[in-house]
Amino acid sequence: MKRIAMLSIHGYFDPQPVLGATDTGGQVVYVLELAKGLARQAGCKVDIFTRNFDGRLPEEAVNEDVKVVRLPCGPDKFIPKEVLLPYLDEYVDNMEKYIRDNDLQYDIFHSHYWDAGYVAMKVTERLGHFFVHTSHSLGAWKQDRFKDVPGAEEMFRFRERIEQEKIIFSKARGITATTEGEFENYKYYYDFESENMVIIPPGVDVETYRPLKEGEEENPTGLPENYILALARIDHNKGFDLLVHAFALLARKYPDFYLVIGGGSSKPKQPEIDLKDELVQIAKSYDLEDRVILSGYVPDEMMAPYYRNAKVFVLSSRFEPFGMTVIEAMACGTPVVVTSLGGIRHFLIDGYDALMANPKNREELAQAIDRILEDEETRKNLIKNGLETVYAKFTWDSIAQQHIDFFRKLS
């Protein structure tokens, strides 16, 4: 295996990603870290194909074996992933031209999300090759979650997406799912099954996300000494409003504790601004505006300190295909409370390496957080067992090797 093409078309894809920017979150981290792991484990080169806009560089090195390749696709400006489809055939043409002009031979094409699956399907048809696909989320599953939300179809274009996903799944030689729930949803929502489908979870960079070593000094965060942390892009799905309601039940018992909601874009757009305003209003309704901190964009170098210094990390999502922030927090030695509506729950054991709660039930969510804050033995056990789980299941070299084994089976 000498060269692999990874495709992740939408969003802002950079060697050092600006997480929290629109359409730029866990998938970017996943693709970058998997690409680096594949290069290490297989001793090969990996090219990550994405969309070029805003006059960005056509190529950027991630390291000596991995690079980002940006190709034109539609207007030279950011385009939300929901409205990319009319421009994807242009990307197919440009990717085929790039490969032929540079006389490149790829052993594997691996697409991420349905827009990249569309491109990989078309490009490999022209080149006489095959592709492997990872969905990261499924349109029909998301459509089901938003069925009662006015205007959801116009906003997310579910019918268009689902139609393309069905074709992509039928054409891919192999599919990887990140969770047991996602695996089951292929059958439930698409009536799709395949013997060439495996579950491989995302991984975590244990060099970056780890407890401090003896004598090592922490980067100051500027946050209070005692805080509960949630960290993600600012999105309704992430359930930050539900978490503020739960925190209100704990506020009197823990008067020196704060709730820190981190993440979001360094240049927030109106939907993010509106949601932050909503969170502020909820906090004010409980007279907690001084104890709910919206920290905004968190630079990469501050992510681990944010996790390490938190007394509890909470993933409060209404739904979550996986939840990479959970394993990042666990890898830093922070106890976690995890939504029972997320894919990560299939890899963890409630009460052993995490506590699980339904975020829509604020009493249940508050009780899980309270158990960690109140019971030191529970806290210590969650930290110990959480670290063991991370090293047993979630290092990127382990995840990459599972992919390599799968790729070789398909070749």
C-alpha cells in the first residue's frame, strides 16, 4: 500500500483545523488523525482531498507523508454542505484531472460524508477503481430527529441527501461505521446490509490528550478553579440549553462551581450568535448569568488544559453519531457524563468508565453530574477506568491498523 486518497469535501479543512467554524468539527479531526495513523502504520503517503475557496492554498502539508489537496468546486466562497450537490460534478472533473496530470496511482479511495461519497463514486468509476465509504452521520436518521422541526426539509435537504446516500452505499465496495447504532441504522433506515461493512470507532491523539506528567506545568486557562465543562461547536443539537437547565438544579448545592460551555467559531455567524443569546437568557432566568461562562472558540493548544482542569466533562447532545470530545476528556483523566442518545455509549460501560444520562431529563443529567462531584471514589474509578478504556480501544494507531486490515480484505 503506497498511496491513499481520503476525501472530505465540505467545511474548512486545514492541517491545523479551526474547529467550531461552520461545517468544521469532529469529522475534520477524524480524517486528519486517521490519515496520519494510516501513513505511520502502512508506511505510505496520504492525500486528503477537500474543496478550495476564499483563495486558499491549493496544497498544504500536514507532515512529510500527509497533505491536504484543495480543488475548485463552485464559487470561490464558503458553501454550506447542504447546498453543495450542484457543484460536485465540477469537483469530480477537477479531481480526475489532478490525478491524471500528476500520474498518481491510489491503492484506496476513502470518502467521508455523503458529498465526498458522491465524488469518490464518480471518480473511481472513471478510473476503474473502487472506494470505501464512512458516512459519519446518516441523512434518514437525522431527518427522523428533525421531523417535528418546521422548515427542516428546506434547511437540510434530506430527500436529496438520502437519495444520493442510497446510491453511494450500493456502489461502495466497503463501508465503515463508527458505532453499533450507526451500523444498525443502515438496515433500519435504508434496508441496507453488506458483508463488507465493519464497525471501527474514531480514535484520540494520546500524545496531545493526556494527564500531566510529574513536574509538568499546566497552561493557565483563565477559568475558575471549579467548573463543569461542555465543549463542542455551538449548535442546537449539542444540547447546551438542556445542560444549563440541569446545572440550575446543582447551583445551590455547589455555590463555587461554574458551567463552562466552550467552542464555536472564532468568527461566529448569526445562528451561533442567536443560540448563545438564548443560552444567556436561560442562565438569566435562573439568576446564573455570572456562573455560566460561554468561553467561545478554544485554540487547539488549550483544549487539553480545558479538559484536564474540569471537574466533570458533559456531552449533553440531543443526538450524536459518536462524540469524540468524550474520549479526549477521558484521555486527559477527566470523568465524563455522556448522553444516552449518542453512539459513544456502545463503547463505554455505565458506572465503569462513564456515567450515562438522558439530557432531555434534566433531573437525570444533574444527578449524574452530582454523583461525580459528591463521591470521590466514583470519581477516581471513572478516571482510572476511563484511561484504561482509551488506551485499549481508541489510540489512532490501533484505529488505523483496523482500517488497513479492512482495506486489504477488499483489495
